[in-house]
Amino acid sequence: MPALASTTRAQRAIAISVLLAIVVSFILSSNEKLPVRLHLHDGVFSSLLPTPHSCPSPRDVGRPAITRKGQNCINVPSKNDAFQLEVCFGSQTCNEFTFRTKRTNFTSCEESEATPDPSNDPELSKWIKDNRGPDAFLVRTDGAERFATVSDTYEGNCSYAFDIRLKNPGPVYLQTWWTFTNYQAYSDTDSTWPEQHLSLIDSPIWLDICPSDCVATTPARLLSNATVVPITSHSLNTNTEVSLPACSGSAPIRGTYLPSHPLDVLYPPFILPQGNNYPVMGRYYFTPESCQWKHAGTRLSTRLEKCTNKKHKVLFVGDSHGRVAWDSMIHRLSGHQTTLTLSRKMGSKNVTLGESDFTFLWDPRGKLLNAPTTCDEMIQDSDIVLVSVAAHLAASRQVATSEYISTLGSILSTISKCPLPTHVTERRLVYMTAPAAVPRTDEYVRKYADRRTNVRLQHWRDLGVDIALKAGWSVVDQFELTLPHNLEPLHTDMAHYLATDAIDPIVDEVIGKLGICDGDEDDSGVDRERPEKTQLVQDSRWNADQKINQLPNEILHEIFEHVLADGSHLGYMGRPTTYFTRQQGLRRISSHWNQIITSSPYFWNTLCCTDVTRRRFKIALNKSRNVGLHIFCRTSNHCRRFVNQVADESHRWITLHTIHNDFWDSKFPLSIPKLNTLRINSPDLDLPELPQEHGPALSLTLFGGSEFDWDVPITRLRTLELTRVKPPPSVDKILEIVAASSALERLVLADMGIGSLSEPRRVEAPNLRYLGFPTLATDEDYLKLAECLILPPTAVINIRIFVKDSVVMGKVVVMLFQYACKRVQLLDETFSVGIRTESSIILECPPKNPIVKVQCAWSTSTHPMEEGLRDIGVSLRPLFQESRELRFAPDDTSNREEWKTSKVLENFGRVLHELSNLTIPSAPWALDVLASRWDDGLWLYPALLHLRLHQGEWRPELMKVVEARFRAQGVLEIGKLALEGVGLCPGGNLEMLRTMINDVIVE
């Protein structure tokens, strides 16, 4: 009987399963006829047995990629016959789904895919075609979370998949707009207006795919004292932030737009604007994912005065989006709790709040920021600078992606190098990305061919964030904050996000990144400027709660990449053996980490010849799959076997480091299309035959007698470093290389002579950032090479000279000084040059921080120091026949006595008899030199008429100098004295000076 009962129950279970399968199959097969209101949850999955789900949270870090394994797909009615739609999701997830749209006409798809390349950059065009496809869409959700994306995965044949992971449980409404076709969403080549369709291709799709035990998070009330007493029979999830740390760091703050608290919607604490009678604000509230803003500048804060009670000079420079952020911040810090709805167009704005000064300057394309006068005319003594320039560059027909990268990098670099104000030790620098483009179709954007599309702006955002963070800037990502709301401005000014739910998180982050509220007390009452123990305990408790295995896989991937690269600027570890040792150590931590490293080809793409006999070599080669390879062959051991193993994969090489391996010669005819870094140290190794139009920008380093014999230079060199190569290239050859490589950023020539120049000519090097002759150079052909190059204003030139004969040294110094001053005149007189003897500046032209650096040295065993300095002075004498100023550095801190600036000043004074214009620091050692004579009684600098003292305090020795020269014979009286930044003591010092000097100026 027990056996019979058991059999009966089993048969019953089988029958129920079969019946259930029939019902589900029927529903799935007839789903196209279901009305949209029944939708997914009610139509299908309410009939399935409950299964365990994972519940998302707005505090989850990042949005990891979803898995499509086990997804069920449901067709959705389309409002556009050109596309068919479906939504796919799994039974074990909550608000994770794939939305797919596909063209229904194969011929129209082929025509779109055949559109000309969207970019002049072949790599970028390929990336767009492979990853984005010819069409573009805007996908947006409402309900439990406002989320938007323009990032699809192109599946080929005009099929586009959007993998969406929401962070808040609860029903959502999904809508999709078709925006562009024929790759117009990202076109750097077409000068016409990219036609914006903005065609809604579906009715709102109601997705209710979370179980009842996943409870939606509701934000807290906007007013901190507006409490709600919960009484409920089910679980309640409110947005409690008690244990969260303060938002900080340079990277953009990520988060989620949750629906506003219902009571804030019904009874808002401030008036909500309506754009043309259309609701545009007050519906969603931004929640940072792992922190909260605790500074005193948040909206409705009662502590706003703590953001303006310190002395700051805050400068915003850029476009109208920077102006809107400036206006909104000033509106908030001024104590207004209303919503700003108008930002007036003005070239500049300035306001003082409390102790802080706030300025906005209009420079939408960064032309002024990229000018030689930026530091002196714009940045000046600002201790906080925010830049917003990308939107107008993206709108232009002429600006391609490569130009944007170059312009932005140059702007950030220029500002970073500006001298600091005297009252701060560092300048806070903030870059603000362009916001999402409003999808306009009006006459204005058609007339001016506005090129801003969100697919393009998103790519620019990714590039800009990377450039800014690497340059040490903080970033506010307006694009990410505004994309979910980019339809609302269609009902306001059609351009900006003033009266939308995006403006408050933008201002919150701007104030936080500016750091003007440092020292505020957070909600716990702890002063964040003082590292109190309670605050540290709270932060450590938060970190302890976040288990590292809960981090998304892509975050762990980035962490592992950084650890294994060892901080190398190359992006990979230069010591492969250490790389594998660390890789093995990470894999042993946990099975989760092992799975991440094992499954990613980027942790297996470093191959070394010393490993070729080991099992891990074959494993790495197989696991690297199709990604680029870093090839290291630095010894002759196993070289032949190693080369034979990796030769078949030469199409994947992106790095090649090799030393003394003659066996490579027979292999270099191989095709190496992706090579971007080549380092060779071998006197007998021929270079690989790379095509002139080599794809990736190449960094080439040759040293140790390597042969340099390319007849035709490749056109995309990024870096060229040559040390003791043979035969040494001539100046003509180097100029030919520079002319062919407009992308060249770094040129270094060391430890070798270079051939002469056949005839003078000028070659433009628009992207050259560093020109270096860092080792001992005695050949004046180096200088001729420098004179032939037309360099960017911010390029750094470094020349080091060593000769045995100080007479020759003097002649070379004169040539270099003339070149330096000529370069200053070509650029702008605010730029500076200098010639140094080890730590001391001999000459500057004009008196600013040096940008052309020359180091001089000679053999003091054959030519004593004083003799050498006088030889240089004699050579410089013709330069000072008129009124050219000789200026000396303000310090005298050289570790070697013979190189002290006082020695230079003294020995130059013995030979520069005609010098009439001299600047020295207001220091006893400098004034003592001017008051002294030679052994034979002759004065130093006997023709001195104009004396300038700079940087220092008033020195009584000055009176002795002036009085001695006033009364002495055989020396001219000082007719003009300028005190530049010299502190004066109260008393009659100035009046006494004026009795002996006609013109005394205090600057």
C-alpha cells in the first residue's frame, strides 16, 4: 500500500506538470494577442510557481551586466511597422530584463549598414558599427525608478538589445523612442544636421516582474523635520541614510532616481515650476548609491552660511551649462528655497557671498582657456576652478572626437600648470561634462546643424572623465544626471535642466566637489574637517558592512587590473614574472575571484619568453582568446621556441619588448596591425616592416645601438625615443618623421650626435607635449632641430649640455638663450624661459616661471668654475648692449658652493660692463655683491641704471648699496629702483631713498 500511494502521488505530480506546461505554452503562443494592459506579470508569470528572487536596492554599487541565461521572451506590439519588439527576463531576478528591437525589413537594414563610415578614425568607426549599429534609440523607465539609456548591444542585422538592471523593486513603465538612423547618432564626418526622429515605437509597457517580498524603497521627506509614522501589515523599506558615509572623491557620484515621497508630491515644500503647463519637476529624487551629501549646501539646508564663511575665489569658466550651474548654486547659497527658472545670458558674472567670491566667465569652446594668457588673465588667483566646455564643441560641424580629446587635454593641462595663489597649497579643479542633449527638431538646430546627439555625447563623456581623472581633476558627470530627464526641457527652454529633477543633484555635487563647505558638521554632529575618532569608527563600520564579494564583477575587474599593472603608466606590468605571481595570489583568495580572473582574457594576455616551457604559457595563450597581447622577450633563453609559439598570433600583438634576440629578424615580416608599443634594445635587430598607414598610434623606443633605418616613416607615431641608435638620424630625417606624424606627443633624443640640417625649414608639431635632449648634448644641430619645430604653447623643452670647454659653453648658452627668447616672442610675453646652472637660474626671458629648461655643466677640473662663468658672461655681453634685463633666481640654495647664484651674479658682474638693467632678489647675499668691488677696485656692473628687487623683505643693506654708488667715482648712479613684492617697514626709508634715486616705484 505505501508503494501504491507513492506511485499515485508521483503520477498526480506528473499530470499537474504536464497541464501547467500546456497552459504556459498556450499563453506564450497567444501572447501577441494580449492587450498591453495585461502585460508580462499578469499574463504569464503570475501562473508560475514562486521561485527565489534576489531583490535590488538603490544602494547597490554600479549596474553589473545582467545574464541572459534562462530568460523568457515576450513579443510586444509595436507602434512602428519598421520594428518588432520583445522583452526578455528571468524568473530568478527582479527588474532585470533585456529589451530588444529589430528592423522588420532586411533590405532597409542593409542600406543603413552600408552608410559611409561615421568617423575618420577607422577604429572608432569600427567600434560604432560593431557595437552600436546604424540606428539609435532612447529607452526610459518610469514608476519605481526613472532610468534612461542609449547604450545598446548591436547583435547584427539591425537587432538591438538593451540590457537593463534597475535598482528599485516595483512596477515600471517602459517606453522607447527611435532617434537616429544611418549612423547619424555618431557622425564626425557629416556636416549636415543629424535628423532627429524622436518617434515613439511602443505604448508604455507595464513591467511587474518582482515578487511581493521585494519592497520598493521610498525616499525620505525633503524636509528633515517632516516625519511620517508607519503602521503597516507588510514590510516597509524607507530610504534610511543614518549609516551612510559622506559622498567624496574625485570620480562622479552615481545613483538612482527614485519616485519622490507621495507627500512631497502632494504638498511640496517649495513651488514646483510647470513648463508650458507640463509637469517637469518634483516627481523623482536622486539617491546616491553608497553615500549621502552631508555638506551644508544641500537644498533646504539651514546651515548655508558654512559654505561662504571662508575666503575662496571660485571661478566657473565655460558654456551656458556651466552658467546654469553657477546661477543655481548662487541662488541656493543666497538662501533662496524657490526653484530658479531663468539663467540670464551674460559674458561674465560676479558675486560675493560672505567671505567667498564667485565668478563666471563665458568661454564655451575653451579658446581663452587654451590661450597662452590663461593663467594671468583668467585663472589669476582663483583657488577653485570649474570648467564646462564640451557641449559647444560637440555642437560644431568642425570638431571631431580626436580634436575634442586634444582640446580638453590641453585645457586641463594648461590650468593645472598655472601658478598657485600665495594663500593656498593646492588649487581645486573640477571638470563638468556636457549634459544630455535635448532631442530637438526645431528650425534652430536644423539651421545651425547642431551635432549634439546623446550617443556621441556619452562617448565623449567617457573619454572626458578618463582624461580629467588622470589629470588629477574632480568630475561632475552632468550627462549621467540629466539623461533620464532629457525630454523635460522640450517644455522649458529646450536646452537646459534648470527646472527639472536633475538640477538639484548637479548643484549638490558641484558644491561637494568645490569643497567650499569643508568643516561642516554632518548629520551625526561630527566636524568633518577634524578626523575625530567617532567619524573614523563610523566609516570603518560602513566599510565592514560592504563585503568585497558583493562588489560587482566589473568593479573587481578594474581593481585587479590596477593591482596587476603595479601602477605602471604603460597600463600593464613591465615584469611578467611578478605579474603571474600576483595573479596566482589573487586567484587563491576565493573561488569568486578565481572565476573572475580565469574568465577574463585581459588577465592572460602578458606572455614572456622565460615561461614558454611552463604549463602556464599555453594556458595564458588559450585564455587570452582574441584580445591584444603584450610580448616580452628580454633574454635569449628559449627565444626560438617562444617566437614560433607566438608568431601565429602576431595580428594580436599590441606590445613588443625585446633585447638581443637576433632570431626576431626572420619573423619581422609578420603582419602586426595592432602594435602600439615597440621597445627594442639590440644592435643587430632590424625593425619590423610596418605599413605607412599603421592603424594604432605607435610608441617607439630604440636604444642600445638598435638600428633605425626606416625609409618611409609611419604616419601615426605617438612617441619616439631614440638612444644611441645607428646610424644616428639627421635633422632632416627627424623633421620628416615629425611632419608625417601629426599625433606625435613625445620626442626624445639621447646619447648620440645627429646629422646636420641641409636647409632651414619649419615643421609643425601640433600635439608635441615634450621635446627632450636629456643626456649630454654638445652638437648645435640639436638646437637647429628645436628651432625648426613649431610647437604648441604648452610644450616642455628640456635640453642638457655638458662640454669640457666653457668658452664653447658660453657660445651654446647664447644660442639657447636667443632661441628661448625668440620662442617667447612667438608665443606671448607671459610665457617664460630660463637657463640654469644645476639648481640656479642664470637668465630668464621674461621674468616668469621657466618653460624652456636648459641645464649647463662643464669640467671644472680643466676650467675652474669662476673662469667658466666669466666665459659665459663674455659670450652673453652682446645681448646686453641695449636695455635687456638680466634677472636672477630668488634663492641661493644649491648644495654645491661653486654653483650658488651669488657666484653667478658676482662673476657675471666682472664682465658685463655695459649691463644697465638688473633684477636681483631682496636678499643680503645679492645686495652684498652689488656693494662689493674687484680686487683692483673696479665696481661690479658699473653701468647699472635700473635696479629691481623682488621677493623678500626690506633689507638695510640696500641703503648701503645706493649710498656707496651715489658717492663713488667710476660707477653710474642708480636712476630707477623698483620694489616688486618687497615688504616695507614703516619709517623714512623710502624718503631717504628718493633723496638719492630719482624714480622709486613700489609694486
